[in-house]
Amino acid sequence: MSASTFWRTVISGFTATFVMAMISFFQGGLGLPVVDVGHIMKEAFNQVHVNEPYSILWGNVAYFIVGIMLALIWVSLLMERIPGKWWLQGIIYGLAISFVAGLIVAPLAALAAGDSVGIFYFDTWFMRELIIAGLTMHLGYGFVLSLCLKIAGVHGLKTLEDK
């Protein structure tokens, strides 16, 4: 991966993660749960400590690092393997992330934070709403990531200049 591709991907991942966070907060106005991933991560970090040494800043830093890592994984491993136009690829990646989040990440993160949501949020009283909220957030992430990468000229491990 060239330095140009790397930095364009990092910026695209940061932008897509920011949009996903905003989608999460706006969902509250639509009657869906606000899924504050930064807060969830902060609580998971602090669960093992007597006092709370980690602030919301560290939860959000971790959230954005994960979003950037997902963008790097997409570009380096998956982008060239998934067929379709950029917007369809974004939707497919968003669906895949949402599936993995509901199946593995959310249950483990909730347990680390001292709570249980279950697989696909089955242990909550608003399972359907959490699935819709997570799906909306991740579809937004995938779409915006693909759009940003298209604008940045990133096509897999190569930029337009590299081809």
C-alpha cells in the first residue's frame, strides 16, 4: 500500500466514522436508541478499575481508531474482491459490519462494560430497534466510506495515479 493510498484511506475512515457517530445521535430523534459507541468503549475500559481513569475522550479515540482500521481492512483485503459499483460495495460492507457487530462485537463489548445485550441484542427489551439502529449506522459508514474512497481515487491497494 502506498503512502498516498494509506493516508487517503485513513481520512476516508475517519470521515465515515464521524458520519456514523452523527447518524447514531440523530437516530434518537427518530425514536431509535442512540448507540454511543465511544461511551460504551469508555465503560468497557473502566470496568476493570476501581476508579474511572478513562474519560469519554479515550472511548471516542478508540472508536475512531476502529473505524479507521475497518477502512484499512476494506481497502487492503476486501475492496477488490467484492463486485459491484462503489455504492453497492459500501452497502455490502455496511451489512457485513452490522452482522459481525450484532453477532460478536456488541455482545462482547457489552460484557466487557459489565452488561449483557446478547447475540443480536436478544437480551434487551428493544432488540428490533437496536438492530435497525446498528444497521442504519453501519450502512451509513459503508456508503460514506465508499464515497470518500471514490472521491479520493482509492481503488483497492492502488490510487488512480498508481494505475
